Amino acid sequence: MDIKTYLADKRAKVDEALKRYMPGPHGHAGKLIEAMNYSLFAGGKRLRPILCISGAEAVGGDAEKVLPAACALEMIHTYSLIHDDLPAMDNDDLRRGKPTSHKTFGEAIAILAGDGLLTEAFAILARLELSGTGAADVIKKIIGLIATASGWQGMVGGQAMDILSEGKDIDSSIMGYIHSHKTGALITASVTSGAILGGCSQEHLNDITIYGQKIGLAFQIADDILDIEGNAEEMGKGTGGDSKKGKNTFPSVYGLNESKKILSESIDYAIEALGRFDTRADPLRHIARYISERKK
């Protein structure tokens, strides 16, 4: 299959759906909505919503039915980027080739735009419509899964440990914790929530969870490597920032060559985990390879 065409097609579907969910600036909240839309529609790979869709398709589910959850995941991811770029955190000037939210709207509105996207994501999840026996339980499970992956037990917890570890020598267990929580948790939740909404069996859910964990780790390792070897123009943001800020990354802990080896092994394990799936899981297999080969 042509993975680039697949990703472009799914990205367009996600963008269309996001436009239906997000209003244009209006009323007293106009500036806040403008800031939310500014970051949400600044571009980006839409990897998390695409993984949600691909997870559903891999188990024979309907891609259209998981679009609300897919959009919610992108809103949560975008909120995390807005906050990540703030002066109190990474203090970045560029994101996806554009000035970051706080550079455009000021710190206060940037913080509130992130808050707005996070809460709107859960408003969308609460409106999920499923039919059949146990539909309410499935929706409840999805909301809990994504909340856990987003909060202190997942992405927020990983980000906190990342900040607390800056400038310190850490061991591999803490490095693994940071990566599996800061980036891996939401990526895993994306693909597993899609599979659950698609009606997967417990056996398939177990396999797809391993897949999600492995590509989540691979994605962050690839990011760490790109910060060293990537092209700033292609990436739409500066490079070398991790080293300047004293951040702990896989290359700083393991070395560049060993990091590349771990990245390759993680992708192999991810694809291996899909051994019981048929060709409907091919997009997931190709996405795994795309993660290791991407340039931004």
C-alpha cells in the first residue's frame, strides 16, 4: 500500500471533522477560540487520530464512527504542545513552522487555549454515539482510558518527570518512564481506543496494546534523534534544543548508535505484535515503519 496516500487521505478526513467540531471566532470568547483554532489547524501529522482510525479498521470497525474520538485525541495532543512550548516549560518560538501560541497570543491566552482544547476533547467524547448492548460501558471505558493516558498517570506525569530530570544524570528506568508516559501513553491510547470502538476481541486488544507501546517508544526516540540530526526547516522548529536545555534523551543516555538500534528493535516488535491480524492491519504496520523513517 502507499502509506503516504493513506496518511494524506485520513489526515484530510480528520481535518474536515475537526472543522465541524470547532466554531469560528465569535462573541466574547472570540479571541480564545481564535487561539484554539490557530494551534489546532497549524498543520501536523495527525498521527494520533489516524492511529485511532487505523486501530478500528484493523479489527473490522467503521472509521467514521471513531472520528469523534480521533478528533478528541488530536485536541488533547494540541493542548499538550501549546503548554509544552510555554516559557515555563520548553520556551519554544516555533511549532510546525509558525510562531508558537504564546508568541502570537501571549502566555495567558495560550494557557487558556490549551485548557479549552483539553476540556472540549472530553465534551466530544461524552457525546460519542454507539449502538448495541453495552454501548454506554464502551463509551465510559474510552473516556477513562484517554483520561488516564492524558493525566498524571500518563502524558502529564511523563512531562513532569522530564522537567524534574533536566540537568541531572538519570538511569535507564527513569528514561523509559519519561518516554513511555510523556509520548507513549497517548499514542497507545489512540490505537487501543480505536480498536475498542471497532469491537475488538480481548486477544486483539492485548496485541494492539503492545503495538501501541512499542511505536510510542519509537516515536519519542525518533524525535530525540531528529533533534540532533534533523533539518530545522523540514521540521518546522529548531533543533538542538534538548541538549541546550539539559534534557535527558535516549541519545544522551544510551548514545546515538544504540538509540537507533533500540528504535529499530521497537518497530520490529510492534509489527511482530500484529502477527494475528490480517491485511486490514497493514496501515498500522506501515505507520510503524513510517515512524522510524520520518524526517519531521
